[in-house]
Amino acid sequence: MNLPPADVVKGPVAAFDALLQGRAPVLALAPMQDVTDLPFWRLLARYGGPDVYWTEYSRVHATSSIERSILEAVRENPTGRPAIAQLIGNDPVAMVRAARELEKLPVAAIDLNLGCPAPVVYRKCAGGGLLREPRRIDALLGALRDAITRVRFTVKTRLGFADHQEWEALLEVFARHPIDLLTVHGRTVADMYRTEVRYDRITQAVSAMKCPVMANGNVWSPVRAAEVLRQTGARGLMIGRGCIRNPWLFDQIRAHLAGEAPVYPTGRDVLTYVTSLYAETVPVDGFSERLQVEKMKKYMNFIGEGVEDPKEFLHWIRRAETREGFFDVCQRHLDHDRPMRLVPGGGA
Ligand SMILES: Cc1cc2nc3c(=O)[nH]c(=O)nc-3n(C[C@H](O)[C@H](O)[C@H](O)COP(=O)(O)O)c2cc1C
């Protein structure tokens, strides 16, 4: 692999350090498999975007190499903001090798995934599966901390595997290692995505850790963002599904925190966003209309929750088979001038 110039390597790290040392809460794009790739980054940046962009995770095992979509995203990164590459795996030797490969790229940090709740991942004792084995986490953190010297080393975790009572013991393990940032999704692996988020457990991490802590889970409006920051005292917020639904969210949060009125999009603005999402995420190497419509349905599961009458909207979206059919449904629901909060259930 060719080394990029030293200043490219130094650039994103310095930019990330400046964010962490600055006064404003850091707003981050959460890593999301099959979502947070280069086209999505590019699109999000057009709406203001987060302060820092996470990649999807790259799987690491004895013979793995960094996944192509991740290499592409961090090499091309068109956002002007630092990017953080995430790894998932459990073999310290392979993880160190992958981290060294990533360190040569223009990334601000390498992030360890300790939260993925997919059974195919956790059964192999990776992602959230590792939360059942604090000693293995301890060894992995030690190995990665020693190995990662050119960029920052960050960790993203859930509160435990089956029960949030596991959190205290896990926090002791995290606190033993000089990691540069801990992001906490305030749920256990067993909670998946739907339960209440335990922000009180994130507050606990803020007190226990020497490094900055970022809060994650169910931040989908400027009001909620301010509440979570106040309640947890976290250094920043990581946002996933909320910004697929509402790419204006990061700028809305910035406005709200600055005491200004956030700008809400109209239905027609949301329609333009969906149209851009369709166009931008078409794969460059081969395109089938049917597959692209299927791909759009994944984003629409999140976007649909913020539309008036989400049940009816998603019912018809899920039945669309052609581009025309898909956009007919979008037009019926979004071709209007009313401002949209894009919040599930219409709340604040
Ligand atoms: C489609 C999807 C893919 C995800 N992929 C990843 C991933 O690759 N790595 C990771 O650490 N978390 C992943 N997550 C979890 C998110 O990063 C985040 O922790 C979670 O969605 C809660 O935040 P939110 O309520 O803001 O969405 C994924 C979540 C979703 C919905």
C-alpha cells in the first residue's frame, strides 16, 4: 500500500483533536452497515452534515483485508471533516494488523465495535458478543492501544450483553485503558434497537472515564439532542437513524444549541432528498432498477417513520417494484409545502 503524504495523515487527527478540545458539543455520524458509505457521506455533507463521519465496520479475521467501500470512503472523503474507520473482530493479532493498515490512510481514528447485536456477529464473539467476555476486551484494548500510535483510538460500546447491570464491570475495563473517546449506545445487545435508552448509564460513563464520552441512541430532534447533552454531560452526540430520516438534523441541532430557531424542511424538500438519495446511491458498477428500489426501501424504513401517516406510506413503499411506482408513493405523501419535523410518532 502507498503511504499518503504525512500532512494528510496528520490533518484528520488534528481536526478531530480540535473538535474534542473545542467548546461545542461534537456531532458525529454513527457507523451504519450498508448506509454510511461514500455516497451517503457526500449527500449528508450537502445538508450541513456532522462534525465527524464514521465508516461502516470492516470485518477482521486472520486473512481479512480492509473492505473496499471503507477504503474508498476514507481515501476520497469529500466532506472536509475528519473520518473514523471502524473495525469489528476479536483476534488481537489480526486486529492489530488491520489497525496498522488503516493508520496509513487519512483517518482521524480507528474505532473498535463492541456493540453489534446481529446474531451472526455476536455468536462469533465479535461486536456485542465480546461484552460477555470482559477479559478478552481487556486484552484487545491493550493490544490495540499499544499498536495505534499515528491516529486516535476510540471505542463504541453498548451497556452489556444481557443486562445493563453488567455496565459497571465493563466501565472498569474501559477506564483501565487510555483510549481517546468512548461512545456509549445506552442499550444492551439484548435490547437491540427498540427499548428506552438508558441515558443515566451514559452519565455514569462520563464520570468514570478520563477520556471524552459521546452519547448515542434515539437522538432525532434538536430538543432531544439538547436534553441528552444536559442529562448525560457527554462531550457530544452520535446520531444514526435520526439523520437517515432527517439529514437537516445536524444543522438543526447546531441552531437550537445556539439559541436560534431550527429550519425545518417542507414535504417537497424531503422529496428532493429522497430523489437525491436514489440517484447518489446507485452503484457505479452495475445498476438494476429493481435492486435500487429494494435498496431504497431500507432507507425508507427510517424516513417513513417521520412522514405523516407512516403506516400507509410504508405499506405502499414496500410494494413498489419500479422507480416510477416508488416515486408515485413518495409524491402522494411528500409533494406539499408543510414543514416536517421528521420525528417518529410526531413528537418533539
Ligand atoms: C442499519 C444500521 C446499521 C448499523 N451498523 C452499525 C455498524 O456498522 N457499527 C456500529 O457500531 N453500529 C452500527 N449500528 C448502530 C448505530 O451506530 C447506532 O449505535 C444505533 O443505531 C443507535 O443510534 P440511533 O438511535 O441514533 O440510530 C447500526 C445501526 C443501524 C440502524
